[in-house]
Amino acid sequence: MTFTLNGKECTIRAEAGENAQALLKRLGMRSVRNSDDGYGFAGSDTILLDGCTVNASLLIAAQLEGCEVVTAESLNEHGKLGPVQSALIDAGVIQSGYNDPALALLITDLLKRNPNPSRAAIKDVLSSLFLRESAYQQVFDAIEIASKRIKNPQFEKSTAPSFGDNLRHVGKPGGKVDAAAAIKAEACFVEDFVAADACVLKMLRSPHAHAYITRIDTTEAESMPGVVAVFDHRNCPDVYYTPGGQTAPEPSPLDRRLFGQKMRHYGDRVAAVVAETEEQAKAALKTIKVDYEVLKPVLSIREAMAEDAPIVHNGVISYSVGAPDNLEEQNKTADPRDGRIHFNFPFGGDPRKNIAATGHGEIGDVDQGFEEADLVIERTYQSRQAQQLPPEQHLCYTYMEADRVVVRAATQVPWHVRRKIATVLGIKQHKIHVIKERLGGGFGSKQDILVEEVCAFATHTTGRPVLFRHTREEEFIASSTRHVAEITIKMGAKKDGTITAFDVDFRFNTGPYGNHALTVPCNAPAISLPLYPCENVKFQVTTYYSNIAPTGAYQGYGGPKGNFAVQMIVAEMADALGIDQLEMIEKNRVHEGQSLELLGKVGEGKLPTSVPVAHSCALGKVLETGAEQFGWSTPKEEPAESHIRVGRGLATMQQKSGIPDIDQANAWIKLASDGTLIVHSGGADLGTGLDTVVAKLSAEVLCTSLDDIHVVSGDTDSCLFDKGAYASSGTCFSGNAAKLAAEDLRDKILKTAAHLLEEPVESLEVEYPAIVRTNVRTNVRTKEYHDKDKRISFCEVAEYAESGKGCGQLMGQGSFITSEFAFPYGANFAEVAVDTRTGKVSLRKFHALVDCGTPVNPELALGQIYGASLRAIGHTLQEAIQYDDQGRVVNANFADYGAPMVGDLPEDFLATLVPSDDPVGPFGAKSVSEISVNAAAPAIVSAIHDATGVWVRDWHITPEKMLRALQEKQ
């Protein structure tokens, strides 16, 4: 067949029925990516076919015959960025970049047809593309820039403010250092490095939510053409681990095996086939015969708590330390088919009662606090299970290099991946090389090890290169999701609004495995209650096993659930007392310099060594600025239709910037022969701009150009240990490590320059651009005067260091740990319109303000806020995993799940950065992305109450729930 591909005639042979997307990938078109297994929803496979935008995955190759095919590669020029590509970078749109080449193609086509498109025309074009990360908002700025840049290539426009007047790089917009590779669809994702002869691993998954395998027969599959190996619970390592990528010893039960005899959720692993082609693997899966003893599933917290509840984990229990006195008695009833469950240390797990973990804490006297109150109210709030939906599914590619296993992974935690693979395979860590490739979105889900260990096991066992990639359905049924929570909270307050006491019972559903079963639930009180420092607080946390889809780390990490309950009861109390919600918040909120006593009673595996302090807090400025720009006190614009009600609400939020006393980050930086610099950061950039943070901090310290710094990150062979990209730690931990490494190198450069200039070190300083000079007229050693300043370039210093008489290549190393916290703060303001006839809630205005200290990358920080806010809006109004009564997920695809797209943007959507100066973060910076999911739900729900007088305490808030609530109020 013959067709034109990006302007060139192409004649090729194709298989009958071959998918057009697969064909284009075979022809080297990396931009035609697969997010949705050919459903045509996500749009990452967008091409132009004879001038029309279509999804390549919905075509067969024969449909390209005689046509003109254009992919995003058509926009690429060697060494240059096109106007649309550069505009997307300048506007801060590019995060992971997985779908962004398709976005660039759509915009280019739009501007060819309509050089000055309206907002409606832009939204129409963007409606075919799923942007989970950047939330579309900054795309409108990018299109304006691109439209003008097409006419005038020199056109520049900043879409973000600058911060740090005394800084050159930090706080200044400047684009991501790795954005060009992503927007040009250069090889950067795991799928771009898979060899043509790689085998494919496909997984047979349980059709039951709770069952024992009584018989499994894989003989036919093993004998089929192309099949290399078949694995199940009979021939895999008898090793138990936790999928959660956390610092060892993990505060999660070790309750997972590669394959188990007991199925604990719909989609659990039954068997895996490794074959030479995907078709052969799928065919072999169909021949595997499995018999099950089906058990009653446990689907809710209440069901897990019941006296006669089925036991999800009835295996043999063991402890590294601190085993309970009755452990032998507990194990008498263990069923060997359940395997084992191990606790590294005691954290309240009681598997025989379906309890994975517990925690508690208390300050003051809660009973006395309630006695002092003029009003006490008690409420129960519930949340639902949401999926992260990264555009790129979980995948891993493994192969052997001599006797080492090489793991190319889309992971947030390369060092934890290496450690867990070594444990499962029973080999030493130096025999494993993990290469973190670019992530097509993570949001916490790629903190968990869900594909890497089984893929590495397949390669280590067979010696063959293996690719294991989840389908989109597997993302819903077998990947990490947000924990489900049920929170009962009691609060007392005086008539003037002063809060006197909190008593909170946090109950969480961790699903079939206990990864993050302690830390996510304990983060709920830790992230919410300190927003309202109170002398009398008590809380308890209980996490239950069940048979829902697996849970794990998701951006916010317990914060959204805890904050929903705390913010909602504060709003309800304000309403009951007749106090304006903003006034109630302002009266009780946290202030800068305040000791957060409660945080001394809750930790992530261990308690803080000292009571944390809010070293910086611009929450007051956030509320003042937000209220003014939102128009909090101005009259609402009431709609003409009487059945539409308008209301306003707000909520505050808080997060951490890493985990003090537990986590660590390391970096080293070396001076190249020409004075340029290469930074080796252990940090794992998952699209948030961490590599850019590292580059900017290094350039700031060493007074050099950003173009003269290259960052290597997330490679376990060439970089130093970093605990990974989670807990909002990137800027504070990985960034500080890079800053310390740069300062170490700066000291060595100054020492070497002092030798060459024959000047004392204390008389020298580093200045831009990459020079060492003395501004001291008097030599402090000889008291002589200089006629002029002495100076030497980094290049000259490097050449001497590497010469035959030199001191050796100059390198700096930095290791960052801390016992101090850096807390970002923020607020969401929301205005809704509720249709009382249909129950539909429309979000008219949504303003998100964040105090992230000194924003290192302002335009990227705004993108993080927009993206996280829209995800949180989706969780509030649209998103939830749904089950039938047997525990089967019934909406395991994009279309039925219902994540927000461009048509769901608030009419007025605004993100604002409010600076502060934090002493813990580098150059005053704090985290920015994760905090932004924590306040949307309570802000929107309090706005719903303002509109209708109804409190909806079970989110997400569907039209059905809204209608029921309205009817109950009547």
C-alpha cells in the first residue's frame, strides 16, 4: 500500500487488518501513543487523515491507502521548536508530555484554519483530547502566543509572574529543561525503548472479588506456539512484600506475593503468560483452565467491621519485632491457602478482624473542650474511590545485560523498585539496574510497584526481554486507587466561633492489600486538623481490608478525605452559629510561627522528633487575596430561572514538603572540562518539573547559565539514592540535595581558583557567568593593593583540575535530611449553580490560591495547581469507581468512568501563587502540586449549601444524590 506520510510518499507492506496506530508506530511515529486501547477517547493517537483529525487506533492500515497522513512529527525541525511547540512550553502546559504532541498537532491544524479562534472554537478542538495533567486552562494562553508567534517568530509573552528579586533563575518563568523532547515526541518514554524482539507478558485476572483457586491447568498454554513461560502461584517465589514504594522498613503489611492461591479482588493476578507476540500471549491465556471456590466479597467498611465478616487475610501472621502475646493463638486458625502476612513492626494490624493498621493521638482534654463549648455538633462524612488515570498506563520493560537485570520503568521510586525486585528475585541489588524513563503521568499511582517485579521475574527466569503493559481496564481494576473513607467528627465551639475541641474517628478501606494502609489514613488528621490549631483534639484511625479494587498512593495522600471532614464541620458550625464562613476560618486558622502540637502525635511510621512548627504561612494573605479577587463579599449574580440556585463556598488546605526524619535525597554535580555542569539527581521527575528545579537551583548557586547545566536523574547506576517522588518532597528534598551539591562544588571551585590566582579563598566569589573573581582591592594576606580585579573562568579551573598537575575533576555532593517541616498552605473559593429540577451542579467560578513559598518554576507551578484542581473537581462532581454486588468493577473505561475534560472547566478558573519565604526549602521554596487536591470538595459542597440549604456529606456529588438531598429537605 502507498500513502503520503508527513509529506513523503510511503510504500509499505501491512498485515491484513493491521491497526493503523500499530503501523505508524512501526514506521517510527512515536507521537501516536496508546492511552485507551483503541477506544478513541483519550486522543493521544490523533493524526490528520486527508486534513481531518481522527484517532489512528480506530483505523485499519488499509484505510490509509492513497491518503495524506500527518502526525505530530511533521511539526519537528532539527534543532528548532515550531511556534506552537514553543508556545506550549512557554505557557507552562507541558508536564509529562505524553499527550502533548497530539495537542500540538490539533492546535497547529486549528490555527491554519482559523488564525484567531474563539474560546468556543478552541474548546471544540480540545474536546477530543484527554489532558489529565495540565487541565486545559493554560492551553488558551499557549494558543494566543502561538497565533502571534506564527506571524512574528520573536513574539514573547509571560503568562506567569516572577518571584525572588535578588535571584537570577529561581522564581523566574523559563520553561522546562526537558520539555522539547516530549513535545517533539523524541524517545523518552518506556515504550520508546522496547526492542523489536521483546516478549510480551499478559496477565490472566480473577473474575471473582474473593475466591480460592482450587485447580489450575496451564499445560495447553505452555505448549502453544511462541509461549516462553507460564507463571502462577505454583512456580513463583514464596516471598511476601508490599507493593507500596516506601522507605524501608515499610509501615505497611507485607501481604502480597507475585501470585497467590487466594484471589482478593476482581482482577487479581491468577497467571501470567510470556510469549513472543501479544497475540500469542492472549491466545494462550484463553486456554488456561481455573476452578474457584467463590467466597462472599467484603466491599464496604461496614461489611469489613461486621462480626461475621469473611476474613480477607487469613494467612500466617509474623512480625520482625513487637509481636503480640497471642500471636500463636491467632495463627491456629490460619488457612495455608491464604499464604502469609508479615509486619515489620507493630502498627495495630489485626487481620482476623480485617484490620490492616490503626493509629491514634490526643492533645489536651477533649471532654473539657466540649464542656467549654456553647454548641457541639457531630457529623459523618464519606468519600468514594477514584482512579488516578495517568495518560500512560503502568508498564515496564526488562532485559538482561550479562548477569544483570535492566529495568526500564515508568516509576516514581526507582530505588524502592530496585530493592523490592532484589527481594522478590532473591538477588543482590547491584545485579539490578533501574532506569526511570519519563512518566506519562503518575499522581501517586506509580509510587506503587505493580508491574516491575513480575516483569523482572519473567526476564530473570527466562533470560528474554519482556514488556508488561497494563490495558486501560487493568488500570481500573488492578492498579492503585484512592482509599475510601468514612469519618465521624465531633466538634465544639463557642458562640463567637472559637473552636474548643475536635474528636475524630477516621475509618479507611484499604482494599485487598495493605500498601499505605497506615500512612494514607494517618495523613488524614495530619493534613487537616493542624489548619485549625485547637488545644483539645483526639483522633483514632482504623484501616480495614476488603475486596474492592486495590488502593494506594494518590495525590493528596489522605489529605482530601481528612480535609473534607474537617472543613465541612467548620462550615456547618459557622452556619449553625450564624457566622460568615470566611470569618469562622480566619478566627481559628493556623498562623506563621505557630507550634502544631497535634502533629507531634501523628507520623508516617514513626512520630516526629519534635513538635513541628509552621515556619512560614501566608494563609492570611491567601484568604485576603482570594476573597478580593473572587468577590466573596459582593452580591451574587442570580440567574433568571427560579429553579437555578447560586451559592459560594471556600475551604483552606495544607500539605507537607516531604517526610522529615524518614526520607533522604542525594545528588552530585561535576564540572566538565569546558566549565559546563552535569547534575546527577536521585530525584524522579514525573512531569512536575523536578529536573528543572534541580537545574535552576544548581545554576543559581553556581552563577551559571541554565543552558550550561544538564540533569541526569532517577538512574540507580549513575545517580545517588533518593527516596523518590512522593509526599510532595521533590523541591524540598531533591532540590535541597542538588543545592547542597552545588554549594560543595562551589567551595571546591573557589579553592582551586584561589590556588591558580594566588589569592586567599575568602577574597574570592563566584559571579555570573561562571567566573571566579576578586572584588577585594586589598589582599588580606599581604595587605597589597590590586590595580584591577583578578578573574578566572570555570573552564580554566576545570582544565587545570583535569591536567597532569591538577587536583582531579571537581565534583560536589549533597545529602539532605531534616527534622523540620515546610508546609504549603492554600484556599479554594467556589461558586456553583444548582439546578433544583435535575440535581445538576455547575461550577461557575473556581479560584485556587497556594502559598508554596518561593515558586521555583512559576508557570509550571500554576500548571500543577490547575491540573490538581480539575482532578479534585472531577472527584467531587463526577468520578467514582462503581461495583456490582459481586465486587466487579462496572465502569472500567474512560467513557463510563467520567473524568472531567475541557467541557467541564469552570466558567471562571483562576490559579494564583501567593509567596512566602520558608527557611527549610531551597531559596524559600515549598511544595505546590499535591496540596491543590485537598480543598475542592469542601469548597464546592459548602457552596452547594449556600445555594440550596442542603448539606451533602457523601461525595462525589452526583445529580441523583443532589436530588435526593433536596427532596429530603422539603
